[in-house]
Amino acid sequence: MDRVRYIIVGAGAVGGTIGGCLFHGGHDVVLVARGAHLAALRAGGLRLDTPLGTATLDIPAVGGPAEVGLHPGDVLILAAKTQDAAALLSEWAWQPVSGGTVSGSTVAADTLPVVCAQNGVASERFALRRFRHVYGMHVWLPATHLEPGVVQAQGVPLAGLLHVGRYPSGTDATAERISADLGGSRLLAPVSPDVMRWKYGKLLDNLGNAIEALCGRAAAGLGGGADTGDAAELRRLVRAEGTEVLDVAGFAYTTWAELADVRRDHIRIEPVNGSARAGGSSWQSLTRGTGTIEADFLNGEIVLLGREYNVPTPVNETLQRLANQAAREHRAPGFMTAGQVLAAAGAGH
């Protein structure tokens, strides 16, 4: 590949951090955003706050593919929430590359790589339905996006861990190039031939995202002060359902120990501008009042597999339902107790 331009489709917490790090590392980057965030990016650039300081980055920002002329050296990094993935992939897939037409072979779906940098394991399959060259990205990257034009990335000395590999498996020169560019931009980005095993391991961890959104950080075992009663039982049950389903379905997944061995002391979570990280991706969705949440592709993935393989998943079903109701009703995070969730799932004491 010649010089690569990275088009970050979804410039929120994860996408903004990846795009900001790549841009700061000297790479060509385009951010794709919408609404007030897009307006702020166009007006004043991306403000990337980190424990090392604040940088205002004048990165080109667009609202969609109609504003970008695609070229053979482009790489699409899909960093929007999974609930938005299918529509965005369809929007970008059939765009002409270097002046081609949709009747020929010079469209993005045939020629450009797309990297799925999201929680869950569904987007890669969405992408492969449209794109020929699909890559998975396992994302462990502590970041927050609550204010238009601003992303906080709490990882230091490196901003995050991003395993990269072909989907469904394998590696190639493109994965190596993406890894090298990320690795030179304050990101730890190993090439992984089994990237989906990493993503299934992350899926198990992300089953607690709905707990954090509904019940607060302490109930999710984050931020200190987590109790050992209902909250601990809720966390135990949701993960037990997840591991049982993946085991029955035959999907391999990584462990906490494997993640810790790779991450080591490369990435620590530290305060930004004197403030600790407030909450994860689902918590941020409720805080911003987006009206949607990723639970269908986290807890809902376990529910789907449970139904396919006849494994009961009542706790994940309940979290999926309650999280979606909370998003639809624009509830603030932490409005329920873990005991209330357990009772709703029929698992109370």
C-alpha cells in the first residue's frame, strides 16, 4: 500500500481517539461525524484531552461519503456503535473509488479495507456481506465523548490496545501496515490471526456495560466501593450465562489473564484534567441521551446464541430489555439497583 488515508466513520470516544492519535502521528485522517459534534469539529477541530495534556487537532471532518472522494489508498475504520453499523456500511460500500462507477469494480466494497473497531462481534459479518476486505479490531481503549468536539482519552503512556486481524481469521500485508501505523501513533496494535477470539473475550467483559448504565459504576465493579451482595451476584450471573453460551456454541474467547499479559504497564487509566473516567460506552450513551444503546449486540448477542443453542439466558435478556427501555426513555445512568435487575430477571434472593 502507498500512503494511507484513514477515514474514521464515527468520531466519538474510540474513533476520535484513534483518529486523533493517527493524525498526531503524521498520518492523513478524515473524521466522519454528525450533528453538533460535526459542527464543532468543523469549527474548531478535535480537542483531544489526555493525561499528557490537551491537543487541538485540525482534522478534516465530513458528514458522509458524498463529501469525500475515495482513493485506492483509503482505509475505512468503522468506530460507530454497532446498532448504526449496517446503515453506515451500506452508505459507504457502493461509493466509487477514484472516479469509478457502481457498474464496475471500482467501488469501496470491492477495493477498500474496512476495519470494525467496535464492541461486540456482529459488525464484521455485517461488513462482509458488503465488503470484500474486512478486518476485525479488538478495542481496549479507555476514552470518553460527552461534549461536541471533545474526546478524552485516559490511557497512558499508550492510549489503548487494538488487536488487528482479517475477518474471519488470518493476517496480511494490509493488517501489518495498519498495525505499524497505529503502533507509531501512541497505540499498542498487535497483529492477530485470531482477532475474533479477542473480540469474544471482550464481549464477555462488555456484558457488564448494561449493569454500569442501569445501576452505576459501583454495581459494575468499577470505580471502587462495589458491594458483595446483589451487584456481585448480578455480575456473576451475567458472565456465567455468557461463558456457558459461548462454550456450547463453540466460540473461543480470551481470558483476563491474556489481556493483562499483553497490556502489562503499556496502558494505565489516569485522570484527565483532574477528573477520573466517568463511565463506559453504554453509560455514555445514556448520559448523552442518544436514544439508542448497544445492548442488542452485547447482552443481545448472548441472548441470540442462547436461543439458537437452547441455553437459557434470563439475566442477559433482562439487561438487554431494561437497557433499551432506558435509552428510549432517556433515563440517566444509575437509576436502578442491582437487586431490582435481579428481581426483574427472576433471580432475586
